[in-house]
Amino acid sequence: MSYNKRGRDDDDGYDGGRRQRHTQTTHQIFDRLYFDIVEIGDPSRMSLTNRVAQAGFGFAQDLDNLAIRNGVLETFIATIMEQPHKTPLVAAIVLVANSSNSLAGQLAVEHLHSKIEGWLKQGNYNHVKIAVRLLACLEGAIEEGRGVLVFLDRLLDRAIERDQAKGSESRDPLVEELYATIFLTLPYIGSTLVSLGKSVEACDQLLEKANGHFGIEKFLSNPIVEPYTGDDKPYECDLFLANLYEGVNSVAKDGWAVKSFINVLELIEPVVENKEVTQKHVFPAVSIPETLAESTSTDYIYPRIFFRAYMPIDVEGEAMNTVPDPKSYDAVLWRDMLSDTIQNLDFNRKECAKQLFTLDLFLNKGTFTGPGISVDKLSGKFLDAKADDRPISTLKVEDVASEAILAELFRLATPPLQPAYFHSLFIEACIMAPQAIAPVFGRAVRFLFANLRSFDTELIHRFLDWFSHHLSNFGFTWKWQEWVEYVDLEPLDPRLVFIKQLIKKELRLSFESRIKETLPDELVVFVPTDGELMPTYEYIESENQYREVADQLLDVFKDKYDQGVSETYLEVIDSIKEAVPDNRELLLDIVIGAAIFVGSRSLSLSQDWINRLAQQLQHVIESAEDESAAVTTVMQFYRNQPHVGTVVLHFLLLENVISPAAIITWLFESPGDVVFTENHGWECLIRTLDEVAQEGEVQDHVGPFKSVFEYLAVKDSDSEQLGWWKRQVTKSLIRKYVDYIKNEQILEVVPTNVKDIVGQYLAVRPIVPRKKVIIAEPKVEEDQPMADAAAKGVTEATSAVESKETKEAETAAEPKDAEVAESKEAESAAEPKDAEPAAESNDKDETMQE
């Protein structure tokens, strides 16, 4: 028997069973480097040093590939912008690459230089702030006298010049932002110089120069933008910049060593090449525009307050802090980094929540206590450490992250992003680690509730929206028994108002029976018994004497061929007038009631029908009294669902069927003080004034604002609680609509106290805010991070770089454009930006009661 043995030298290329080595495409190489960079520091089986080495040497090895080089440089920028807490680790990657190939360090420094110049021209000082931190961490690879200190010194000169030109009487938001950039960066430089064994004299000199012009007295808060006011406020509201000033000066006194920083040089020391010779590069002088562009950020338009939600915990007479001292550099830096992460990583709420609550991974070991530890257990460890006289950290990363989210949600005058986004971060965090996050969340809620009597009115409503939204995702479970003691408070007490409105908010998101199951008997009385009853049009009931004319009216309304003020419609109106002689209120009740009844199945139908019937409704409403009657009809029709009724009123307002004055009169003259005690009253007032503000002519603003502030004027006969609500609402409305109220025609007719508050507010907000401008380079598609854009650029460049590779290899290695587009669309559909996550399991419901 013979065999046809195949030799190793056959023409078919058989290698005797040995594996062939596949050459990676440019896209595959970049994908690996991309994930090595953006995921640096995240939990992994590899040590952090090895991960830094893998990314650094990988970058240095592929510098000849232009597509990879540009893609990696953009990924560096994207990573530190979206995850600024990873800046030292990105610097470590660059330093490792520089030790292997000095061109890597040179390219990184030059790329940062070009980016900073571009951002200065655009006014994107937030990106400049983050980029100079990376440069500060790279100080050891930059020639002395040519580093970031020189740039910061020039930036400080420009800030001082601008501030002096403005005068000491008014604040300049841009000056404050430049000041924050300089002060937040100085400890990074000083810490790097200390680790290098170099002198920090230049840092001391720059700090002394800054202190000479920006003293602590320059950063004083103002009650108009403080979340807490009055004698009962839980803490003194400090400005972010005031705390930054004290924190940086404290670091300078300690020799510029920041214990929480990861020592980058120690991290890379085991793997760095050419330890004896470190290649240094020139950081060119940055071209600062003669006239500084206005900032694209909204962080400093208003005085930036350092918001707090976690006070020291008393443990057997000792104060235990779970968050750093607000006047420390760590507290201010972490708040700033987490704020940037929240705002810049908003396209992926799940990843954002993960990064926020794992901040401890990117700081020195021992900075925080163990993740997920309970307060009770931590208190025991704290007491043991006190007894043994040994240091122990009691800082909880969950508290620090939660407080940062709350600071963004409760920012005045407006939050930087939609409130639902901040809600979703808490929801994702509780889903991610329910046992660890739920108790932290509960402590914040209890603190906010306990201090509602000094909380800003607008923030009370934001708190109400957030908490109700959160509970709806976790089975509406909460330790309601804790609030039973407040049921006998005065009706206008903010705590009782909050409890009642929270229950009504929950009814909007669930069913009456479901909500009652979660409440103790003492709070069940606040659940409306008829809240689920559908509205009815009484005039078409079989026994109603006006059924015939009501049916005729409905037939006319529903006739799609007979629209507008037609003859048929006028005949029906005449019939109604004959049926109800000399009773105009009843006439309007029949007509308006019929119009809202035909669209009562949903809000979208209601809007459509009101739009269609606008002319007929305008025909019957002839005076202000008619408008008031129409408002009464709507709210009586939706008496079981007043929040729906106020939305229908808004639809009527949009179609000019009723005027803002009619709604304002109903809000302030109806029984129950609905503006203060009902969430739908506040929402209705804001919607109405928003519509007024959109009117083009000043004279259209005068009447509504005049009447609102006259109703809000405190009278001698008002109770203490009612006076409190009036003052708080007045302040909130002025803050929200100051750009309209400041007009002379309005100031002439409003009460004196309104003029005074307008003056105070304009003093702290010298420029009109604009919407936050997001500038991304290269151009990025919606909801797409810069790093993904860099990857896309690499994909497009491969056709030129990989011209020698076969089309078959490219097809096998890279997905087609259609497939990429489909996958991105699928991801976008799967993760809507502000989607509300579904309710969780009963296990997570239990944790909410912790």
C-alpha cells in the first residue's frame, strides 16, 4: 500500500503543521491601542504597570504608521477630556513611549500645544484646563524653562489685566475660569517636580503672584445663587474658588506633595527604558489671542457654589468625615474632575456612572476606605484606629461621587444638562452596586429632606422630580415610616408639602393600588381616591337636559369637512344660547368642555383637537371673564388629574384661546395656594411665564410679570410659612427670568423688593449666558466620543497606508461601512441618552430601604 506523502516544499505552501503568523492590519493595531488607552486603570487581571507598558511600547512601536500615530494622539486627548481622572495614567503611557522612542514624547507635546492654541481661539478653556494638567504630569520630559509654568504665568498676566480693566466692583466669569485653570494645575506641577527631586521655587513664585491679586476676599458668595439660605441653613455656602484658594495654599505649605496622587515615576520605573537618559522636548510658546474669546463653558457664568450633601458623622463624640474637607485641594480637584466627567461623558450614562463610582482606582492606595463599606462598619474601624492612635481613611468614594452628581443637578441658576440625565446616573449606580449605593443615596435624601425649610424653592421641585423618578425604578420602596411624624405639620410646611407632592408624583408613574401598598396607613390618606377616574363630559349623560345641544356641538366638532366658524357651528351656538339664556358661564362650560372632551384620550390628541378647534373657541371667548370661565371649566373637567389640566391650559394658551393673565389669576386666586403646595401649580406657572418670555415685544411681558409679583408680595396678614414661600418663589422667578424683568418698563411697575433682587442678581451675573457650546476636533457625529472619531479616521486612512495588503485581508479584518453604521445605529437605539431604565427586581427594592 502506498501513500502520496506531501513534502514540506510542495507548491501549496504547506508548512508541516506549523502555524502561520498573521499580519495585523492598521485597524486591528489601532483598536488594541485604543482600548489599552481608554480603559487604562479600569479593573483588569494585568497589573497597572504592565498595562501602561503595553500601551506605551505599542504606541512607540507603530509611530511610522501615520494613521495609528494620529489616531492614538487623538485618543489621548479624548480620554483625558472624557475621563480627566485618568490624566496621570495617560501621562505614564506617554513617558513609557518616550523612553522607547523619543519621537513619541515629542509628538505628544506638540499635539497638546496645537490643541491648546486652537481651544484658546475658540474659548474652550475647560479643555485647556484639562490639557495643561497632562502637560504638568509630563514636566519631566519637557526642557526646563519651557514647560507649562511659563504658559500659566502668561495666562495669569492676561487674567490680571482683564480683571483690572473690569474693575473690582463686578465679577468676570472668564477671569474666574482662568484663575481656576491655573490653581487646579499648580499642585500637579509641584507634585511632579517633587517626585523628580527638583526645586518647586517657580511654583511658589507663581502662587505668590496669583495671591497678590486674587485674595480670599475676592471670592465671596451671594445668597441669590446659594442652594441654602436663612438662619436654619445646614452650612455656610462657600464658593468653589474660595475653597480652591485655601486648598492650593495648604498644598504649597506642605511642600507641594499631594498624597492622593499616583506617583507616575514609581509606576513606570520597573518598565521604563533608558533610565539613565530621559529625552526632553521643547514645549513651544503658546500663542494667546490679544482679545480672549468668551468661554464656551457655563460653569462660571454664575458664582460656582461648592454644594454639600454629606456632613461629618458623630461617632461617640468624634467627627467622622466620609468626604474630604471642602476647603482641601482634594475636595475641589475631585469635584472638578467628576464634574467634567459627568458633562463630557454624557453620551454613555452607564460608563459615566462606572467611572464616577470607581474614582478610588485612579488615586493613591489608602486615599479612600474600602468600596461598599457601611457607615456602621466604618465607624467601628474609625474608633479602633482612634484607640490605637493610627491613621485611617474614612473617605467613601460613593459619597464623593454622589455629592458630585447632586452638585450638578442642584446647580443654580440652571443645571449644565437635562435633569433626567443626572437621575439616570443614580439609577445606573444603584443597578451597578445596589448594596453599596442605596444606603449612600438614602443618607443624601434624608439630609436634603431635613433641610427643606432653607432649601431653594426651585431646587425643592428638582429634588421632587429626581426622587420620584428614582423610586419609580425601584418599586417605590422607601422607609416611609420615618416621615409619618410630619403629617401633622402646617399645610404650608415644606416637608409636608414635599411628602404630599411626592406621593402625587408617584401616582403619575404608577397605579393607586400599587402606591398604597408601599405606604404606611398614616400616609395613605394623601393618596387621592379618585385619581384614576377618567374625565367625563356631563352634558352628554342620558338624563342631562342639555344633551341634545351638546351632541349637536360634538357632531360639528368632529365633522372634518366643516371646520372653522362655519354656519353650522354658529347655528349650534345659537341653539345653546337659547337653551341657556343669560347664562354665559354655562354656555362656555358646554362649548369648552366639548372641545377638551373630544381630545381627552391622550395629551397628543388634546393638543391636536385644540389646534383644530382654535377658531371656534376664540369665537365664543369674548372677554377676560370668559377666559377665567374657560380655565375653570378645564380644571373642573380634569379635577382628578390636575397635572393634565394644566397642560391642556398650556395648549389653549399656545392657540391664543386664553391669555397668560387668565392662568396667572387662577393660579394665585384658586383655593389652596396651588403655586406653593402643588407641583402642578409650579409647573403651570413656569410653562406660562416661559411662553410669555418668548413673546417678542416688551409690552407683552409687562402685564404678566407685574401681576405675578404683585400676587407674590408679602402682606402683613400672611402667615410665616406663606411669607416664606412667597419670598422663595419671588427669588427663583427673578433668577429664571431676570433678562426680561430687568427691562425698565417692567421694573417701573413691579414691587420695590423685586427691583432690589434684580440688581443683586445682575451684579453676580454680568454677562448673558448662552447655551453650552461643545467643540470637538476632529468633527464628531452626534453622541459619538472623540476617540471613536479618531478610530473612524484611522479606518479611512488605511486604504492609503495598507496599499500593499490584499483586498481579501482588508475585507476579513475590517467590517464594511454599512455594517459599522448598522452597529452604531443599534447601539444608539439600545442606549438612548436620557432613557429611563426599567424597574428592577425585588432584590434591589430591598436595598433601597437600607
